[in-house]
Amino acid sequence: SRSFATSSALWYPKLKSHSGTKKRWRSLPNGLFKRGKAGHSHLNTSKSPARKNRLSQTAYSDGRQTVNLKKLLPY
């Protein structure tokens, strides 16, 4: 027979992940997050090659941003 807790103090609702953050960020094993940079997909003729190379690189979270991302993506 199973025993179920009847006290509401032991039950917490599940947290929801932030959908927009889920689509933009990926977590890394070291606890940081990575994302692609915006502005690389279109209207590229007016951008310099150096700027396009910078936009194609990966961006990483840092400092307080990492703390906020861990709250937005709890699982």
C-alpha cells in the first residue's frame, strides 16, 4: 500500500521554464549558457566581413545573467 502525504505544506507546484529563453539559450556542463548572436541572417550586404564574422560567433552568459538564466530554466 502506498502512503500519500495529505499535508499541503509538502506539495509544491512544478516550475515552468521560460519558453523564449528555452528557444534562445543552451546550458553547458560548466553551468554557463550559450546562444547565437542576432543579426546574422539577413541584410548582410551592408555589413562588413569582420562584423559578420563577429555575429556568427557564439555568445556566453556571464555574472548576473547566468543567475537569471538559471531561474528562467530551472530544469
